[in-house]
Amino acid sequence: MASSRYLMTVFVAFVALFAMWSAYAASEFGRYTRNGYTGCSYVEKKVELAPAIASPKLEVIAGSSAAAGIDVATLTRAMKLRGFNFALAATFSPGYQLFQARKTLRPGDAALLAFEYLAYEYQGPTNALVDTVYSCGADYWHSLDWPRRLFFIFAIRPQRIFSTLSFNREATAARTADVLAKTIRPNGDLGDPLETAAPDANTHEPLVIRFRRESIGVKEIADFVAWAKANDVTVFATWPNTLYFKQYDSHPAFAEIASFYRSLGVEVIGEPEDAMVTSEFLADSIYHLTAPGIAKRTAKLIENLRSSAAFAAWRERASVSE
């Protein structure tokens, strides 16, 4: 009897705690923090700009490595295409980035996925994603199944309420608008790439690259490919630009990633090493390139796209549909 009462007490306490935490989480939706406002403004600017590029278009989708790695203006001029650089942030999940990209993709478009390697083992929301979703991503949260919704409920930090209460919208808005105007071009490209390598560019260690088929990130990519097929959007994949290390020459994860995409019927453009650079081309992170590095990586991507029969077929369909 005592044991039953104890279990019931524990159960009731758990339910009460969950209800209180859920109520707190619900109260935080739509409330900005400084970082949340900045992240939301960046996403909203990309979502606003992309539809201005007429379809059919090529949309590059990835984290910030695509902003500081792929020059869509040069690529589209060389390939005689229209395009948009829908690079957001690697700290967002693939699912969140693809959810936002769906808002801008139209039938006949092509999506070029160039996700950073951490996308292929993504399992739970980062602090940056949690903050952004609570600030302005209620629509994304409602699109998730309940297990993933619960991830966000339990991931919110108690101290967030102090960040929302101290948020100065006027000052943050002015500063953010100025930054966005300088860093995002009308086609989504990075507005102010660094010209020279960072002083610590040669101090990085090799990335830990893993492909986990059961991960949430991999499932999110597969779900997007299914959506794209149902909506007449052609999907291609390529590799993220990063610093080269000899250890990558025979890394098994690359073959696993390529095999995953091909199992979905997605053409993989180029090889991993095509997107790798030496430290002289590395900017402020292991995934970001200097302006000369962006030019070098973009030139190789153009070469790879020109040699792809699948991409040529999409270009032909795109030109016919105009």
C-alpha cells in the first residue's frame, strides 16, 4: 500500500512538473532574446529575398559554409541560370533550414544541398536553434511530430525568461538591420567575405565526420527529398567547403553520405576533396573561406555541375519551362 502511494505521489509530481514546464515553454513562444532576434532576422531576410528570383531557379541550401563558400552570382552567370544562396547556419538543424527553404521553392526549381558534415549526425536542437524557434519559429515547431516537439519543450533554459525581459528591441533592430544590409546580397550571397586568411587558419584539427543513418538530421533530409519529388523540385547534393587534412583521403563517411543520397535518387555533385582548401584560403572558421577561397571553390563547383548529366537534364527542363 505504501509503495503504491509513493509511486502515485511520484507520478503526480512528475505530471505537475511537466505541466508547469510546458506552460513556461508555451509562454516563451514569440518572445525575442537578442540572439533570437538576430537569428530570426537573418532567416526572414533570406525567406523574403528568395522569391524575388524568378523560377525555375537553383537554390543552394546549407549552413553558413555556403554563404562563405559558394558565389551563386558567379555560378549562375557561368551556367546561364537564375539562383539564390539560401545559406542559413549550421547550428540550425537540416530540418529547420529545409523547412524555411520550402517556403521559397517553386515547381521546376532545383535545390543543391551542401550541408556541413555535422548535419549527418544531428540528433537534437542546439541552443541557437531553440532560441530561434521560440523567438519566431512556432510554425516550425507545429510541423514536428510530438517526440521532436518535446525535445524543444525540455531544451528551453530557465534563464531565457531573463533574456526576454532584458531584450531591447529598438537597439537590436537597428544594429541587425545594418549588419544584414552589409552581409546579404539580393541573391543571398555573402556581402563582405574576408580577403585574407585568419591568423589561426593552420591551427585547426580534423573534423569528426560521421554518418548516422538513424539520426534525426538524416531523416529530415530524406523527408525533404520526398517532399521535393512530390512538388516537382529537383534535388542535388554536394560537399561542404572545409579545410583539407590527409586523414580525409580514405574516410569511410564520405562513401556513406554519397550512398545515402543515391539511395534517395539524388545526384551527388563532385567529390569531397573538390570542396576542400588549404589553410591560406580559410577565413574565420573551418567551414568559411576567404574571397579568393570562395572564387576557387565556386570555379570547381561550376566545373562539376557542367560535367553532371543529371544537372544538364534539369537545366534543359528549366529552359523549356521558362
